[in-house]
Amino acid sequence: MKQLNKIIALIVAVVGINGVQAQDENNPWTLSFGANAVSTRPSAAPSGETFERFSNYHSPDKFWNVLPSVSYLNVSKYLGKGFSAGITGSVNRINKSVGYNATTEKHFVYNPGNLSFYAVDLNGKYGFKELIGTKSFDPYAYLGGGLTWMGRSSAWSGNIGLGMNYWITEGFALTVQTGYRRQFDDHDQIRTHFQHLFGLTFGLGMKDQDKDKVADKDDECPTVFGLAQFKGCPDTDGDGVQDKEDACPEVAGKPELKGCPDSDNDGIADKDDACPQQKGLAQFKGCPDSDNDGVADKDDACATVAGPIENKGCPWPDTDSDGTLDKDDRCPKVAGPIENKGCPIVTKEVVKQLNDFLAKSVTFDTNKTTITPQSFATLDQVVAVMTEYANDKFSIEGHTDNVGKKAPNQILSEGRAKAITDYLVSKGVSAERLSSKGFGMDKPIASNKTKAGKAKNRRVEIIHLGAN
């Protein structure tokens, strides 16, 4: 018996060194040991008096056989959903056996000869702790069977009982259990009895899949090695932000940026920074705006001089220095008043110059609308003048003499006016600034009775319509 106590003490020491936990799916094993008491009172009931077996249940001084040492050992494994299975070994010495005198109808206690008692039992247990939702109070019921030896005799028994673990810590509990052991065969020496256990229970085998010393039940990352400060989750880059909350888990960064680095210290994580090596502004995704004009330097054609966004960060020029910015100047290379959108004013002299060009040097094939090639140079001069006065509109108007019928002459005048208009447009004059008309023989400027007069009436004129 002393050797058994030493073995138990050694087991307790090992358990204490390695840590203990309450029994559940994370800590499936428990070890229990303590004292047991055996009472043969149930076997001394009168025939047919089933419930009388359980009277005087608590009479330790009369009926209980107790050894003054550790006398039982139990190892149990949790199976899940409150169920567990375990094996229990117990020893005792029977010097109190209860009999019943049918004549006097009284119980009596006698010594059967200090019989040695040994039992090995395999029991299934259901715990109610999870069901009732408590942490410390852990009641249970069990059912099983085993083999019992008293003296030199042995017999099989069926077991049923109740018990309770009271967990003082997660891994240490006080245990009380009482059970009814019914022998399967009638036996003079081995009798149906109660067995009571009083002991200590230790949880064993903390489940820790990733070996990070954080129990799986408390480990938020149970399959990945982690740190206790993050409830078992890793911090791969060691920046104080656990990987599952770290937007850059492989690179150390700042907690306020979800673990991402900020190389230029502009408060924008490098992964979101379009200019990670230059301190910049959030509105430009971390890129600078040196001239504070609202255009990021990388998109600013004039990064050191403020300018509007519309001109890529550059100030608008005024090429002809007329006070009208090029962007608003319809004649950016020729000075003109602001009220005429930067273009010079078309004077009577300018209109005369245009018409002189047409009158002197622009000709058509006879009775056709085809412009003769030698006229192109003169028309190019007209284009140059109109470009200089780009804010003004003009009407190109064709006329004929009175030779021939009116209808053909009307068509011919319209065709020649349009031909010149088309040429001017082809050379860059905006079509919106030009219109064409034909008046046939209706607006002569000289007498059609003379050859000279007729020549003057066959003409194309440019009429100034005003500013655009």
C-alpha cells in the first residue's frame, strides 16, 4: 500500500509539472485518485424489499469499510458531447459486513475475516456541466461494469451511480462519487454493495495542435503557431499587429496603418502610395504637390509654378500680350481687344483688301464653277487674313452678268460662291465662320450694256458679317 501511495505521489508531481486542465474536447484526459468506501448494506435487505436496500445509506461508522490511504485510481477520456469513458481500479479491506436476521427483523454487522477487496471497472459517464452551463459545478451519471475480488473469490458486476467534480481551477477538482454495484451471480462471499469515492481529479493532455502553448480552446488560430498575446495567432513580421489583422503580414509596418510600412512617413501605407519614396498628400495618393496648385507633381507640367488643372498645372500664356489668355484668345498670335476675344477688329480696309484679292486674281473656267489653279495663291492670301481675324464671320456671295437665262446664271453664282467657301474651309478656316450665297444677275454693280460693265458684274464678293 505504501508503494501505491508513492506511485500516486509521483503521478501528481508529473501532472503538476506539465500543467493540468479541465476535461473537455481540448483536454480529453483526466486522472483521479483518493479514498474509497465499501458498504455491503444493500445485500442485507429482506426478500422483496427492494427500496429497503437503500435505507441507512449514510452510516459510515456502522457499515463503511475504509482504508486510511489512497485506495482508488481512475483514468478517463472525454469522447465528446458530454460523454467520457474511464477505467477505475480500487482496493479495500472488508472487516464490516452487514447481515439480516429474519427472525428478529434486524440488521447486524460482522467481520467476514478481513477480506482483501479489489475491483477493476470500466464505466461510461455523462457530464451535465455543458448542459447546465457551469464552469465549476460538474455533476455526472455513470453506467458500466467490472470484476470484483473479495478474498479468494471473484464475480462480475454491473455498476450505476452519480458523482460530482467541483473544479477549483481549470485543471484541478474535488471529486465525490457514489455507486451501486450489483453482482451478476449469487455468491456467498462477494455481495452486492455500495462504493463511495472521495478524491482529487486532474485534467491532462491539453490539446494544442500548433504547439504554441496556447490551448486550442483558447487559440483563435489553433492550426498556426502563434503568440499568447494574440490568443495563439501569429505575427509573422513582428510589428505588433497579428497576421489576421495585418494588411501587410510579410513586411513590418505601423499599427495605425494595419501593419503596413510607410517609407516616406506621409501617413499613407506604401501599398496605397503612388509615390512611396516622396512625402505627399492623401488626395494625390501620397504624391506631392510642390506648387500647391491642386495638381500632383507627377502630373504637373510646371511642378514648381502654380497653374490651373485644365492646363496641367501650368499658368495660361498670353502669347500676343493683348490681355486675353491664349485659352480664351481666338487669335492667340495676333493682338486684339478683349471685347473681341483677343482678335483684331475687321475694318473696312480689311474687307476691301479681301475683295481686291478676289477681283484681281481669282478666276473660274468659262461657264463653270471650277476655280482655275492660278487663283489658289490669291485664295491662300484670303485664308491668311481670315485666320488673323479669327473671331469674325464672312459671307461669300456670287454674281453674274445678264448673258443667258436667269436660272442657269443663278445656279452658276451659287456654285462659284460655294467653291470658294469650300476652298477656304479646306485650308483651315472654320466652316462656322463662313456662309455662301448666289444672286445670279439680280445685283449688278455696273451696266450690262458694255463689255467692261459685264466683267465687273461677273464677280465673287466677301461680306463681313461681324464678330463671331
